Amino acid sequence: MNLVRRLPELFVPALLVLGTALVGLEVSSYLQSYFLDTLVQVAIVVALYVFIGNSGVLSFGHISFVALGAWTAGVLTVPAGQKTAIMPGLSHFLLHANVGNVTSLALAAGVGGAGALVVGLPLMRLSGLAAGIATFAVLEITNNLLTYDQSIGPGENAFSSVPQTTGIWQAAIGAFICVVVAFAYRTSRFGRMLGATREDPAAAAAAGISIYRQRLLAFVISGGLAGLAGGIYVHLLPLQAAGLSLNLTFITLAMLVVGGSGTLLGAVVGALAVNGIYSFFSAATNGVDVFGWHLTVPQGTAEIVLGVMMALVLILRPSGLTGGRELTLPQRSARAKA
């Protein structure tokens, strides 16, 4: 019965994803790119929520797993005949390997999860500032590795010749998968145990809950979802390693904080709201028409607006736009049950 009450936690975010996809189908091809990017951002932010929202531990390293997923899907789907010209330094196995779209996304999720497992084994014993700094170091190591090691990718160059298979529905399905997995994990006994460690670590440990194991499990699931999002992303845009580092880290964390880091609904609402505002002001640097008025803003306005918005939310509504609450069915009173 408790699970039935909590079904709106899944349905409302899923409907927001579906609504975004349907609106994206009705706009021009130019505007559709913003909706595609927003759906990918939803997938990334939900992946962040699975670990950060449930554990309460801040991670700056999750974009590393997005990058690993993007590199996996990108390298494995570039046609074998073009790899020699595009990525001449690629290792022998990768040079001749080629898979389809769906397989590349599954492998991207697997590599993202595996990377999170390797990183998480030593790091999940840390908490607070130490954990944040350690995950930031992981981000920098991954970024430098992907940038300068040409045996595993294009190096400093952007991916090219990757099949651009990410349309509205592939992006929406990817975001939907992330939402479903996040809901399933949060409502499982493992998600409840991790939530207990967030609320009162000492009491959770006294009750026999292994904080290390629960954080590691969430970290791996979150890394797998981030890898899937990276695979979808590289099938949308010709990515560079530099584009999957600090900027994307701070923007996606801002989305999670603005929406409400402790809820799945907050992750989806934050991604939709912040990316919508950020995309609007980014487009306005080249001029946009708003209700008959032509608006042009200076370069950097999008970042300034995002920073002001994040500061206002933290001051006026610290729990985020959703108030730190999920939508659930009302609970029946004891008299009604009788």
C-alpha cells in the first residue's frame, strides 16, 4: 500500500519528461535542439540525484562517468573505415570494433557503472569536504586522460562521424529510464537504508547498516545512469573532453540544487527550469524575439542569471523549488482504514 501511495513520485516526473518530448516535436528544428539538450540534462541530473540526493554527500566527479559513457559510445560507433583517418592513434582493439546504437548505449552505461565502482571502492569511505575534493580530483584526472590519451579517443579534437541517432524519442526514453531506475532504487530497501545514513549516520550504523556499502551501491548505480546519459549525449553532439568537465559539473549541480536535491521531482523540475532559462539567455546573445520585442543580451548573461537564480533559491527556499517534497497520494486515516 505504501508503494501505491508513492507512485506519483514516478508518474509526475515521467509525465514531465513526456510533456517535454511532445512539445519538442511541435517546435521548429532549430528550437528542437534545446528540447533535446534539456532531456539529456534531465538524465544527467537524475543520475546525480541517485547518489547525492539519497546519500547527502556532494560529488563533483559524476560528469567523469558521463564522459566515460560518451567516449565508449562514440569510439565504438564511429565507422571502422573512418577511424584510421579520424583517430589514428587509437588502440588496435578499438580501431576495428564497431557496434550499433542500442549496444553502444548499454556499453556506455556499463562502463560508467564500472568506472564508478573502481573510483568508489576507495572514496566511499570519505564524507563531507574530503569526499567532494576527492571526487573533484577524479573529474580532473578523467578529463586529462581523455584529452591527452589518443589511444582511447580523439584527444583534444571533437568526436566526428558518430551517428547522430539521438532524436526526441531516444532522448526521452533515456531520461525515462533514468527516472524509473532512480524511483526503483529510492523505494527499495537499499534506498531507504541509504536515506537513513543521510539523516542520522550514527543511528544507522548502530542499526547495522553499512554506510560504506550503501554509498558504494548508490554511487555505482548513479555512475551507470550517468554513462547512459553520456552515450545519448555523444549521439546528439560532437563532444569534446573539455565540454564534459567543470562547466557541465556546475550547471548540473545548480539544476539539482535549484529543483531540490532530496527529491526525484526536484531533479527533473530543476533540470527543466534551469536549462530552459540558461538556453533562453544563451540564445539571446544572438538576439531573440519575445512578444514582439527583439532582445539581445551580452555574452555571459546566461551564467550570471544562473548564478543569481541559484543564490536566490538557496536564500529564499533552501530546499529547492519543490520544497524538498515528493508528490504522493494522501494517506488514509486510521478511522477510514477501520
